[in-house]
Amino acid sequence: MENKLIILLVIVLGAIAIAQLVRIYEISAKLRKNEEHEISHRDNNLNARMMFGFMLAFFAFFIYLMSAYGWTGRGSAASHEGEEMDWLLNLNFVIIIAIFFFTNFLLFYFTWRYVKKPGVPAFYYPHNNKLEMLWTVVPAIVLAVIIILGLQTWSHLTGPTTPEAEKIELFSKQFDWTARYAGADNTLGLYDYKLTLDNNELALLTSNTIDSALANMFGGATGIRSLQKLLNNRDTVFSDSTLSVLKADLSRKERLYRFLTQMKQNHNPKLDASAWDDIIQKDTLYLCKGQEYEIALRAKDVIHSAYLPHFRAQMNTVPGMATRMKFTPNKTTAEMRLEKNDEKFNYILMCNKICGGAHYKMKMIVVVLDKPAYTKWMDGKKKATFKDQYFPAAAAAPAAPADTTAVAAAVTMN
């Protein structure tokens, strides 16, 4: 409390001292018989020299920051596409910094060089067509070059991948990431949100996952059969609001059941193979140096944004919309650790959209390996496919009701 009073007292006394100094300056100006708007030649010269000195200090401080903290503080790019993006960004910085030095030099130099002198009137120079043309055409040309190069870079970064590109899907939800590798056939299995279950978080589309969804929708603890029994139980009395909610839930599940029945009838079992060999990976995303990747992006709940800062890659993940990006890592994690002299360094995948209360922890470690190490890791995943992890025996998967058509008809009648 005493410290606060002392600080308050110092502030008050400082304000009083400043007010008194201003008052002394005003009295001295009156004694010199100078009006407030009149500035002496001595003060003008002092201000001009101070402006020039400020320019030198300003430029020196800017150069110091550039040398102390690097060109932009980004560090080197860890992908071929990132190097291309950095080149374009560096070109922009060169242009911006050159203009920064040129315009600020003119601003402070003219202030110093053309300081007001006694008896010399200011020269009135209202317009010059050549100057107008110069500072209109030159910026237009510079901007045109930047835009054209930017469009070329963007077209390359978002263009199609080569046939050798490995396909990976990043699935986002509050508040984590799941990676799905395309497996041996390099083809990602199809998906449908209506198939989302505990044993099929990514809603992959196969004959077995359809049967699982049908069985769960009809006979699960909160399935159609349980809801029908609950509503038909005359010994249980519900309030109007509860009854309305239960009927709406039953109606929704009956519609979904009909959709799943149609999906089963139209599904081609030959497509199952593309999903069975997919590899589900959580916590850590493993990549190979020199391998081009096509990243498919999905969101379960809200808009997220897949941001890999070291690879200079970012793309939004939008519910109900498929997005994609591509990049080719050019440095392993071990190489980047040596470059940064940091044994604890790791590449990282982050969410760059504020997606909820735990947005801050929506991260995934990314490890880039060389070709032999990556091949060894991938070989170890051959028995960790979607089929091995969630449906080790296809016949043992939860079966749909025996007569799907009959059940669907019963659901329709209800």
C-alpha cells in the first residue's frame, strides 16, 4: 500500500513539475516579446538537425533488428514448395524495404535540407505531369510483377500432384487431428458421415461398416428398436416435451436407417479394398524426405485450419467440403535439429482457426524421416491397417438385421 502511495505521489509531482515548466516557457516567450506561432531560426535549425539525426538512428535500429533477428524470423523452409514461397516473399520484402529506405530518406532529408531560412519564401510547386506519371506508372509495374509472380506460385502450389505423390488425409475435430495414409494401393477409401461410429470414427465406407451402422441404428442401446419399445410402453408416462423429443429422435433415426439401407443396396463391395488397407495414425504424422504428398482435408464439427508453418503449408478444413494441399519435405527432423542447434525441435501441425475452448492444444507432432527409416516405419504398419485395427475378422463385424428389406419396410410403416 505504501509503495502505491509513493508511486501516486511521484506521478502527481511530475505532472505539477511539467505544468510549471510549460508556464515558465510561456512567461519567457512573453518577455522576449515572441508570439506562440513564431519559431526562431535557431529552433528551426535545431529541429532540422534533430530530424536528420532521428533518421540515422531510425535506420541504424532497423538494420540492427534485421541482423539480430534474421531476415524475417521464419527460419529456412522445410519443403520445396516452401522455398518457392519464401523466394516470392523475400522479393516482396526487398521491394518494400527499398521503398521504405527511399521514402523515409526523402522525408527526413528534405526536412533537414530545406529548413526555413529568414527572408527566403517557400517555393510553391503545385503540380507536375511527369512526376504524376512517374509515381503512378512505376508502382503499377511493380505491383503487376508481384501479382503475376504470385498467381504463378499459387497455381503451382494448388495444382495437381504427380502420379508418384503419396496420399494422406488429415481429419480434424475438436480438438485433435487424425491422419489416414492411403496404404499399399495409394488410394484413400471412400467415406460417408452417416457411418460414424466408435469403431469407425472416420466414417469409412465398406460393406462391414454399413452393416455395423445398420445394426447400431436399429438395435443399439438408443436405436430404433429401443425407442419404439419405450414409446409403446403404456406403463411409462412422458411429458409432452419429452414425448416430442423422443418422437423426433425416432423419426430422424428412421430416415437415417432408410438412407443406410439404400447405401447397402447400391454399394459396390469391390471398393472395400481401398479402405481396408488405409492406415489410421494418431498423435504423430510421419513423412518421408523428398516424397511429394497430396493432403486431403476433412472436418467433423467446425471450421479448422491445417497449418504446417515449417513447410509453409496451410489450408482450411470445412465440414461438408473437401479441401486439399500439397508439399514435398526437403529436410528430415534430424537435419532441422542440427540446423537449429536444438535437439528438442519438432515439426508441428497446428489448427490456425479459433475452433473452441481447447483450440490451443489442437496440435500434432510431425516427424520427417529419410527414405530407409520411413520405409521401415511403414513396413511396421502393414498389420495396423483400418481392417486390422477395427475389423480384424470381417465376418465378426456387427451384423445388420437378417432381413434388411423387411426391417426397412417396418421402419417406413412406423
